[in-house]
Amino acid sequence: MALSVGDPCPDFSLPDDRGEIVSLEQMKGKGFVLYFYPKDDTSGCTLEAVEFGALKPEFDAIGVPVFGVSPDPVKKHGKFRDKHDLQVRLLSDEEKSLIGAFGLWVEKSMYGRKYMGVDRATALVDKAGTIVRLWPKVKVPGHAEEVLEAARQMAADA
């Protein structure tokens, strides 16, 4: 990861799964979660979106919105959201500007074939726009719960 705890969150302005723009500027004064994932509608990415969505009421209760970020286009995000009744907003980073700023556009390898893809990771950002927690190389099961606990702690400390 190119960024560390204590770094400012990189500036961003990305469309969500409905084409509405979400920006760092809009998030000023709010803590939020960015979880980065490789691709819509794959098993791990679907499980992660469903798990974060299941906890959305709890994230909402502490005022910490959750955003999934991948390079998939808005239209694909919309289909993914509708197919799985997803509750989290999905941001489209087709240019990989935010993904790249976090150092998550990396060379990967599967069955000996090398390709470029997104490293699964999550960032918790505080009201000042500072990264307060990072989870690199995320393993999906139970991850959303762990992020919720850290978000609760951040909200309690604010």
C-alpha cells in the first residue's frame, strides 16, 4: 500500500452505482469507510458487499458511510447492486485514480498468468480526512465486522 495510517485521504470525486458523484469534499466532517475490491459479481466481492450491506444500519447509526470502490463502470455497479440487493454505495474508479493513489493497482498472478488488478484493502477515514486504520490484503469473512468495531471506536473517540 502506498499510503499509511496518519496520511490524508487522497482527493477523489467518483460516480456511484446511480451516477451520483461522491467526493472527499462532500465527506468533510464525516468519518467514512472505503473498501477496495477487484470486480463486481465475483464470489469474494459479492460476499464482501453483502456483509458490509448487512451492517449498514449499524454504520449509519454511528454516522460512518461505507463505499465499495472498484474499476467497474457505473452501469455494471448498478446491475451488481440490483442482482444482489446491495445496501452499500459502489464507487466507479474506471481511471483507477483513487485505487492508484492507495497503491492498490498491482500486478497479480493466477495460474501462472500475470495481470494487473485491484488488491483487496479497506481504509477507515476520520472527520478530518485522515486515514486512521488500514486493512491490506483483506480476507473477506468477518472483515466487515472488524471494520465496524474500528469505526465505532473512532466515533466514540471523536
